Amino acid sequence: MSGLRHPTAIVSADADVHDSVELGPGVVIEGDVTIGAGSVIKAYSMVQRWTRLGERNQVGPHAVLGGAPQHTAYEGYETWLNVGDDNDFREFVTVSRAYERGGETRIGSNCLFMGLSHVAHDCVLGDDISMANYSVLAGHIEVGSGCVFSGYAGGHQFIRIGKLCMLGPHTVLRKDVVPFTLVAEHPARHYRINSVGLRRNGVTGERFSAVERAFRLLRSGDRDLTDLPDTEEIRYLKEWLAADSRFGILPFAKPAPRTRP
């Protein structure tokens, strides 16, 4: 079944657009683009060269996917944006393809990018990520699955943000963010574990308690997690902590003082 294509949509002869894709008024699809079945590209959006979109992606009005990297040294050579399935890019969202030669900006599946959010060149994003309005990522940032960015949150280039983190509004990240945590304020600090996000993703019982214990150890400056239960979350956390970090890890907020009843 053919998708509805407005007569003002412009599609390059070198693009591979599935017959079921809907194209709104003024849409531009450049060459060397692939768009999978069931996708909808709304009015006046552009999907630029060297972009692959999976199936059932929604691209809102005036969004630009696969734009050239915003880097002064980029000289027009081939780089890519690769996107999974079932993502929703809302109004005026921009996502750049990679700057590194032969590289790619990569986005997983089931992500929501609210209006005017931006993902820069060479970023690698997992699945189920939500970026609120005006949240932005500079180049070369890694974001784990399940992260939530509040409005106006942003990250400095080359940082890592672990799985299931939540970033408060206006949070500016200049160092790595430990998985499963809530980060807020300026300067940004780890405040506590992201308890709501963990429970919504089925991390309960012993698995939840293990993350709590790990957070307390890390907050105290102890990275030795060998005595913690061998859960999926602790294994991921150990691997994440062992990986290279360009700028180090954000500091931790001091625990609130205990008060007697």
C-alpha cells in the first residue's frame, strides 16, 4: 500500500524510500537516503544525504535529520546518520551526521526528541531515550538506554551518560554521569539513584537494593563493587566504570543529614 505523498514533496532519484512512507508538503529527501516502512515525514522537513532511517519513524514539521556536522573542519566527505525504529522527532529537531571520516551518528529505537532538541555529530544514543524541549548534546557523546533529559539540559562533547539516568532542567554536564542516577543543579551533581526510572524498567527487589548500595559506595569514593550481588545492573556498572573517561565523573552531592524524630 502506497503512502500519501504530497505533490510538493521532493525526493531524489537516488533515495530509497519505502512505498508506505508518508511525505508532507514541502518535504525534501536527498540522495543516499534510506527510509523504512511506515515512517511519516511531516511538512517542510528534510532528510539529508547519507542518512538511514528504520521503520515507523515520525519526523515532525521543519525537522532536519542528517545535516552536515556543525564543525569548522568538516569538508563534505561521506559520513552517516543511522537511526533505528519507532522514534519520534518533533518540530524543529536537528540531528547531525558524523564528523569523523567513515563515522556515524547513531540513534537506537523508541526514542522521543521533543521540539527544538538537538543531537550533534558522532553521538551514540541507545533505546528509549527522551529529550525534552531545547535539550542539546554536543559532539561525541554516548547516552545509555532509558535516559531522560529535562528541558534545557545539555552535555559537553566527549562525555558519557550511563543507562537510566535522569537529568534535571537546565543541567549542564561537563563530566560523565554514573548510570542509574539523578543529576541536577549547577554545577551538576549526582543526587541519588533514579528510583522511579529503575522501578519503571523492572529493577526491583535485590536488583534495586544492589544499585542503592553501589551508589553509596561510589558517593563515598569507593569504586570496589566486588562484594555486591552479581546482577545485570552491577555488571553493567562495573564495565561502565572500567571504560576510559576523558573528563572524569561528576561529583556527588553530600547526603542529607539525618534528623532525629
